Amino acid sequence: MGKNRFLSGLVCFGLLLSAAPAVNAALITYDLASHPAGQVSPPPYGLRLDGLYGTGGSTEWTFDFDHPSSSMQATLDTNTNEFRIFGTVFGGVDAGTAYDPTLSGAWSVDFTYQTNGSIVLNNGTDLEYEVVPEAPLDNNGTLTPLFSASSGSVNIVSGVPVDLEQEKEFFFNNTDDHRLGGSGLSGPTTFVGWGWLNHSSIDHIVASDWLFTATVVPVPAAVWLFGSALGLLGFARNRRSRRT
């Protein structure tokens, strides 16, 4: 009888925990998507790096987070205030309404803001993350082509990364709906990330930046159940040890 009561309590407690908002976790994971208000879309994009490979500021390189070949995520560590953007993305030279078939393909992205980040949480759902001032030596990453291509002066070599670093501020929140007007998207379920970048160790080009939307990846109920089971089993074990 006591065992059955314990198991019933374990299940109920686990179900309660599974309903807890993911924002309370130390590491919050987000799925990223292209922002609907990119200035040179279509194609839509979540990252823009004009002038990549020395092509000059008039050559638009964009990266489509919604492409079937793309899988982009971010994680926010609420203990260390680090924000990491990573995954695989399709993109290249924006040729108007589509990508240049030669200078486009899949890329690997890995960028971390690890210095000067701050988090503000409100009402259990609203979150504001800012990286101010810039810290390019610490807040950096890479864009690595997963294909090789050559056209004119551009020579893309698979596996050879392009260096990225922070330029000015970075913002990520679900509170001000940055440039989402008319899109039908809004907080608190939709987050927006935006901020300027340098690439290839050259001076900043105005249109080199992040501009993406994000949604929280729910913590699987099984994880909460497993964690709660461990906690309750440990509690029961301690009670038994005190009785002996």
C-alpha cells in the first residue's frame, strides 16, 4: 500500500514538473528561424555578411535559417550569461530572389557571446538578453563552408572557416518585437535576435549582422519525470536510512 502511494505521488510530482516553464532551466535552447523583415529578402535570412570573401559591400551574402538544409539553434546559459548560436545553414550570394547556384551551399555556424552579457527576467516568461559593450576578442566564432566553389576572385574551400566577431551590441528578447510589425509574430512566444558583426578581419560593413527569430525548445516531460524520480527516490532512501 505504501509503495503504491509512493509511485502515484512520484508520477503526479513528475507531471507537475513537466509543466514548469523552460525559462527556469539553467540552459535554455531555442530553434532559430529567418526574420520576416530582412531588407534584401527573398530569400529570407537570419544572418547577413555583405562583402564576404572580399567581394565588397555591394555583394549581398545571406544565410537562410528556414531552408530545408538548415538546422540552427541557440542556447542561453542563465548561470554564465553565455549565448551560443550554432548549427548548419544554407546560404551564399543573394542573386535577387534566389541564391547564386555556384556561390551557395551549406555552412557550419558556431558563435558564442561569453563576455558582457546580461539577462533580465520578468513575469516568468519575458526575457531580455543584451551584450553591451562589445567584446570582439571574446565574443566570436566561425562560419565554415561545407562545400568548395570558385567564381571570379572568390575561392571557397570546404572546411576552411571565416572568422566572425562582435561589432557593437547584440540583443535577444521577446519584449519589443523588433521589426516584426505586420508579420503576425509577437512575444512572448517569439524572440528576436539582432546585432552587428565583423568578418574575415575586415572593417565592419553596415549590413553584416544577425537578424533572426527564435522559439523556446520545450524541455521533454520525460526529462522532468526522470529528474523528479531521482529526487524522490533519493528522498525515500534517506527516509529509510533514518529509520534504521
